[in-house]
Amino acid sequence: MTELTSPGSDDSVRERTETAELTVFPTQIRREEAESLLAATDDDLVQTTVIETLYYPYQIFHFRVQAEALFNSLDQELVCGVDLCRKKALLIDDKPELTVKSVPTDQILPIKHDDVLETARSYLTTIIHRRLTISRSITLTQQNSYRRYRPFYHTECQTNDGNCLRYIVDGVTGAFHRIHGVTE
């Protein structure tokens, strides 16, 4: 547990906030940059504000992949990450420098899908079939697996016509998407 001073109070009043030590992807985009990225996309946005940083859980899998293709063979390691909130897989090309960070537990998104090994296997098999003409079956051997967290900024944008829009901005890449159905 960590003690934090309550906003607007003197130091004698303290509020206790639970924290957890997480291994996180490094934040490449600062809060101010996330706000600027969104503001630059639409002239109708009059103000953008990061509300909070959220940490999405990912399960990372390392696989040894072996396959016989029509004119060559494949024998390499591939790394796949699966978002444990939405069960979406992605290929990880670069090995990022990870850091350990103390994060308030209310900023960590809850895990909705814990058993995602088959999702990772299916995703990699689909990718390999798209890239190569496979003449025999693909062998995927799991080398290891671990959990990592990716920072995202939950952002509120005020528009010229008074509407409030919400976005999620990836703290690693700066990619963003709108959150529909969320209002003040």
C-alpha cells in the first residue's frame, strides 16, 4: 500500500491507495503528446484532456515455429501478444525494453480472458498460412509465456458544439480510437 495526500487537503489527511508492481511496455508518448495528437486530427476539438492512464494486460507467448513450405522451410521464433481484455492477438516484431512500475490498482484493467494460448496459436497459424504456401502441417512449440501491461491514455475531448468525446490513445505508439457509448 502507498499513502497519497488527498487533493485539496493538508498533509495530515491521508488516503490509502492500493498499488501493484507491474512489468510494463515503455511509454513513448507523453500525456501532452497524446492530447496534441488528438487535437491535431479534428478542427472541431477545442480541448483535449487525458483523464487517466490505464494499463491493459497482455499475455506474451514465444513460439518456435517449424513449417515446410513449397520452396523453402521455416524454422524461427515468433512472439505473439494477446490482449486479455478483448482476446485480440498481435505479432510482436521488436523486443521492447520493459520497466517495472508501481501502478494504482484502479488503473489496471481487469482480465476478462485468461486462457488465451489457443488464440495465440490460431493467430500465428493464420499469419504463416497467409505468408507461405505450406505443404505440410505447422509445428508451434511454446517456449515461454508471461504477462505484461501496456499503457493507454483515457482521453476526453470537448468539441465546438459542446459534445464530449472519449478516446483511448496508445502510450507506446500514439495510435488511438474513439470509445463509443461513453458520455459524461
